[in-house]
Amino acid sequence: MSKILIIAEHLNGKLNASTAKCVTAARSMGGAIDILVLAADPAAVAGEAARLDGVSRVLVCANAAFADAMAAVYAPTVVAAAAGYSHVLGPSTTFGKDLMPRVAALLGEAQVSDIMKVVDAYTFERPIYAGNAIITVSAPAARKLIATVRTASFAAAASSGNAPVETASLPVDVPAHTRFVELKAGAQDRPDLQTASRVVSGGRALGSAEAFDIIYNLADKLGAGVGASRAAVDAGYVASDLQVGQTGKIIAPDLYVAVGISGAIQHLTGIKDAGTIIAINKDGEAPIFEIADFGLVGDLFKLVPELTEAL
């Protein structure tokens, strides 16, 4: 039977929804599921993790070195905690993509990245070629499995459980070559991009950072998070933490509105699991219309304000 360890992602004393989605994936693999919380003060995060359905127990390791989620600090502790587990999982988010490859390397194991469907405990489906194809991969059952979970492909586990919280005595190794400098994140009152049920994104066709105001206005009317294409980020219209796509954030909102986005494959990879996709673009032949549920062809500077006003 599988014994699975999930590494909790958290920030400012709150558990990230990505952890609950990892639990859903883990439940499809069968076996006991433990969550490891590494933090300077893990109490609040551990309490949230303990309520997730399907979790057998929550392990906590408190240390001032874990105040900031640095992969170089986390990885040796995770490796020590991994002893006795058949699977070690993390979310396929910025946090997980940074941490889990280090864990795999220290353990001398290969990693299965971006699991989007669980066939059995050692067989999975994952996207390749920027999401143009889905491949089924099998990992050897005799080896420890290190994997990241594509959180957009799984629903979050419910919070009606009551798992025990235990203190884990684990080594903490703070490397001399890595230090925390600062965390920069765009402050906004809108819903978080990765957890929002509605998202409005803008592309290079907006033409400037100032023009992005029409995206913000529409998002505010919808109560939506705001995203952007890689082209818009590269052009400096918005900060990189709003980027949606293969090299940005992979999301699965109920409603996704793409404004002035042509539909490059790297962007489509990030929204393939969205419920309903609406595209607004002046080019009726843009690739985005091939996957959109609804499309408006026309001048976005006319259509978006009209839509915002109508709402």
C-alpha cells in the first residue's frame, strides 16, 4: 500500500489551495496521506491541513529558518522526512517547481512532473509538447516516487476532516550559499489568480500599461482575478506574477475572459482546464477562437468598455 507525503505550500500563516488539490490527487493513488508543514510558526497552517478530507496526519517542523519558503532550506528537511514514504508530492506551482526537483536530486530519483490524471499509484497522465499531447507514464514501484501535481486538473479536497497534528523531529540545514533577500508580490484587492473562479486576462493588443485599465475595470465588475499573456508581461504592461500560461500560472477558473490574446500554444496550456472561455479579438482567425466557447470579433477598446457598462 502507498504511503504518501505531501509538502504543504503556505504563505502568511495560510495554507495554499494547491495543497488541498494535491490531497485529491493522492487519494486516487490509495494509501495513507500525511502532510508535512515546515514553518517558523506552523500552528495555523497545520490546523487547516488537518481539516482536509483524506489526510491521516499532519507533521509539523517549526524552525526560524522556515520563515521564508526557500527550496535550498526546505529540501534537506523534506529528504529526511521522506524516509518510509513511497510517494512524495508537491504542487506544480512556483513553490513546487522550485522545491521538488531539489528533493528528487538529493534522493537520487527521477521526478514525474505535472501529473494531471492518476491511473494508479505509479501510472499517470501528464501533458507534453506545451499541452498539445497527453502522455501516460509509469514509474517503477520499487523506487520512491517524487512528483508534482498539476493543480488545475484536480478539485480541492473538502475541509471536514480532523487529522492529528504531530511534531516531527527533523534536521534543518541552512546553506551558506543561499539567503533570503525579499519577497515582492503585487498587492491587489482582487481575487488571487490561481484560486479565482473568474479571470480576465489581457494581451499585447492592449498596447500599453495604461490601457490595461479596461481589463481591471471589467475584472472588478465580474469580481474576477486579473491575468495576462506572456507577450503583455514581456512588454511591461503588467507584473510577471499575472502571467498565465506554460511559463506562468496554470489555472482552471469557471470563467476565463481573454482580451486581445491571440492564443499562442504556451498560453492555451495554462487555461485548458477552464470551464467557459470567452475570447475578444479583432482577428477572427486568431487561434484563441478555436478553443473559446464564445467569441467576439471586433475592437477591444470598444467592446470591453461596452461589456463593462452593460454589467
